[in-house]
Amino acid sequence: MTRRAWMRLIPNYIILSLFLLIILLPVVGLILSAFKTDTEVIKGPFALPAHWKLDTFEKAWTTGRFNYFFQNSVLVTVVVVIVSVFLSTLTGYAFGMLPVPGRKVLFPLLLLGYMVPFEAVIIPLYHFMDKISLTDTYCALILPQVGLSVSFGTLWMSSFYRNAPQELVDAAAIDGCNRWQVLWRILWPLSKPAVLTLVVLVFMWTWNEFLLALVMVQKETMRTLPVGLAFFQGRYSANIPLMAAGSLIVAGPILLVYIIFQRYFIRGMLGGSIKG
């Protein structure tokens, strides 16, 4: 790259660096506050703590009952991700490559779950779940989120399969593969970036879901982390280090999952734009 080209990019890098600084400053302040005492927080949000201890995290974990909330969030999220990705793969393959009867009607109907705001259906959904005695159960947290995730996942995966190499599918059919074998032996390995991107998105949406868990679950032992954090904030809003530690406990798994899958996530997000 020539020097003139580098000079043209300097303003872009300056603007991006400013936005990055704006985004990272609150995160840095939150992390530092979690390791401080109340006295150290008053001195300044970005001052380094005198001692880097985990006492605040331990207290938040036990006092705020985050151990129960963490187990609930992990259980709900893992089940929703596995079921949603599996069903989305099947429906995406069907709508993307197979001659599904009534596709023009069924596909928009399936996407209604993605287009309708969740706040618009939460009240009738609660009454329905209450009538079939599913409130205060894991099913009340899992089934609605599976429905919402499959709606988006179908759109996501069907876009990938629609752009998949038809030559591979034809070659597999000539070799005697049926449609099930074509999906799992030929197309599934190729769809790894799209699938892992869907995993990250569904994980993030399910882990952060607040309204559904707040409405469907009244038992304290059934709460997920976002709801538990909200009640925790109501009791310890004056204790900033404790609140910061609780927030990091809730946000930590999402950051970890994104860091692990970021390469595939970016490839999956860009794949449709390149092929489309």
C-alpha cells in the first residue's frame, strides 16, 4: 500500500479509535470497580485498585444467589441453542433447497415469529402457559425462545443452503446419497461458519432474555441471571463494587463465547454478502 493510500486511511482510523475509546471506557470502569472497595470507588472510576481481590465476586455469587441463577441460565441457554440450531438446520435446508409444497405461504408464516415484537405476545403467551400449567417451569423459558430462534434460524440457514454449490449436491445424488445424507455428509460441514454464527446469536439472545423470564417465572430459584441481576440491583444499588461484580458475572459468558467463536462469527456474517 502506498503512502498516499495510508494517508487517506488515517482519518478513518482516528474516527474508529474514538468510537472504540467511547465503548471501552465504561467497560474498563466496570471491571476496575468490581475489584475496588467503596472508598476506592469514590476516588475515581478509572483508578487502579490497591489490591486485586476476588472477594466482591464471591460475595455477589453467594449473597445474590447467582449460583442458582447461573445454573438456570446455562440449562435454558444450552437446550435452546441445541434444539434451535438443529431445527433451523432442517427447516433451512427444506426451504432453501427442497421443493416444499406451499412454500410461498409457509415461509412467511414461519417468519411471523421473527417479525412480531415479543412484547406484543407476552401477555397472551403467559395466559396460554398458565392454562396448560407450564409457568414456573423450564418449559416456559425454553419453548417460546426455541420458537423465536427457529423463526430467525430458518431465514438464516435457508439463505446459506440456497447459495450452496449445486454441483456438490448433484454429485452426491449421482453417487446414491439421499436428501438426508446430502444434508449431513455434504452440506453440514460446509455450513460450519453459518451454524456457529447462529449459535453465537441464539446464545446471546437467550442468555440476555429478561422479559420472558420475568413474566413466566415467579419462583426465586427458577430465575435466570438477567432477572436475578435486576432484583440484586434493587437490594444493593448503593454498593457499586458488588453491582459491578454481578454485572461481570452476567456478561462474562457472552464475552467468552464471542471471543472463542469470533473468527467463525465474522465469516458467517460476511458469507451471505459475499455470495449474495
